[in-house]
Amino acid sequence: MAAITIDLPDAIIRDLGQSPDEITRRVLEAVVLDAYRSERLSRGEVRRLLGLSWQETEDFLARHPVIEGPSYV
């Protein structure tokens, strides 16, 4: 698995009020959600990447619903 480094100023980290590990997790979740919403990841891949159980994955996705665009049918 590849590692990605993001440099954030200390002031931003302080303002977020979270540890670097918590910020890392939130960034991973955001990337996974973006890929899931754009249909590049399946639910199973979301579960594996985030290390969640089936139910935790369902709960996670329910908290971050996919917003569908307008239908032209």
C-alpha cells in the first residue's frame, strides 16, 4: 500500500482540534467517500480500506449519504 504525506501548518492542526492520527483518518475517509460516490469503489472496498465491519460500513455510509444529481429520464 502506498503512503501519502500531507503537510499542514501547526496552526491548522491546532484549529482542527484533533491529533495528527485523527486528521489522517478523516482524510482517508474523505478520499474513500469521494471514490465511493464517484463509483470507483464498492461497499466492500470501502469496508476493507477503512477496516470496518459490514455493519460499521453501512453506518458510515448512512452518515455520509451519496447525493445523486438530477435525473433526466
